[in-house]
Amino acid sequence: MQDDFKDIVTRLLQDVDTPKLKVCRLEAKRIKKKYTPREVFNRWRSSDEGRQWKKEQFERIKGRCPDCRYILPSAEHFCIDHIKSVRDYPDLVIDPKNLRLLCGPCNQRKGATNISSVVAVCEIFNTESNL
Ligand SMILES: [Zn+2]
């Protein structure tokens, strides 16, 4: 009985097609990546719905960045900012209540609140001030 079981397991293991399994794993990885919050957001942003949302927001704020108050000529000058970060609130990644427009520099400045970006910005700053 035990030997029968061993045979079955051995046969099953031989049947596992490793290259095929590898392809499956890669495919699973690819599919998983497609649904990361950032990818979901990027797809929404370039969709008709996302573009329409941006246009409406631009009209609503009359081209004025809510942070620096500068008025910019078109929606292209604005980035979509996540009020609550994608990392901490992945479920709100395309929730319009969590989105707003910011001008490029303000959006970058806000992005720089995460430590690695701050370090990167400081490094650039130090390099420049040493020149
Ligand atoms: Zn701004």
C-alpha cells in the first residue's frame, strides 16, 4: 500500500513539466504586476474616464494649483496627486475622493516626503551647493 503511494507520487513528480511550470510562474507574476495599485492607477489615468476627470478638475480649480496658487494654462501642467498615499491606501488608488490635481513641482515636493526621495533631493542639493 505504501509502495503504491510512493509510485503514484514518483509518477506525478515526473509528470511535472518544469519549463511549463516556469512559464506559468512568469505568467502569474505578469498578471499580478498588472494589478498592482500603481498599474491600476496608470491605466485609469490614460482611460477616457481618467482623462475626463482630469479635465473636469482642471476646470473646477480654474487652472490654479491648490498648493502654490499659480495659475497654469492647461491640464497637462498638472499631475494627479493621491491625498492618501498609494502605498498606505492602495484601495483608494482610483477613488476620486482621494485624488486632486497639483502642479508638477508641488506634486514632486509632496512625493519627496518619503524618506528615500528626501535623501535623493538632499543629495542633489548638496552636490549643487558644492559646485
Ligand atoms: Zn503648485
